[in-house]
Amino acid sequence: MVELKQILILRKDLKMSKGKAAAQASHAAVSAAIKIMRQNPTLFNQWWNGGQMKVVLAVDSEAQLEEIEARIRRQGVFVSKINDAGRTQLPPGTTTAIGVGPHNQLEVEKITSTLKLY
């Protein structure tokens, strides 16, 4: 059986507090999960029933996040981009994270394997 994984990628250059980073990762996880649940319920259920594997990775800049996002989208993988509302630490509209998948773990790791854990 194919292992499914959700990958959350956050920007380190924003120097978010731990709580802010956790909130942004949560936004990315929920947004991506809802997107896949609506567009591919079978895949969502397989991931959900398999323990909802996920990992949080880091990029050094918005440009790096955009490059990774574009590569993932070209592979046909669901991606949710998170832009901050600007209520606390960041200006409104700041892109903070992306939620990837859940998707075939081996396929997404081909693109994200060089990233470090957040």
C-alpha cells in the first residue's frame, strides 16, 4: 500500500514565534486536508485512516517557498498557500506556509527531501 504524507513547509526568514509558527502550520494542515477531502475523498480517507502522517519542513525565503510550490504543483499535487491575516506579528497578506497533500510519500519527498525540519 502507498504511504501518504502531508507536508507543511514554513518560512524561517520570518522569524515567527513558536506559537505563530504552530498556528501557520495548523492553517496549512487544515486547509490542505479540506482541499483534498473535497476533491479526492478516497485519498483523504486513506490518509485519515492511516494515521494522518505529516512533517513540518522549513525554507529560507519566500522565493524558495514559491519555487518548491511550483515544482509540487507541476507534479499535480494539491497545495494550499497560507497568507497571514496580519492580526499579530506579520503584515497582512504575508505568505507564511504551504500545505502539501496528503500525497504519495515517495513522490513528494523527491521534491522536498533537501529541506530541513522546521
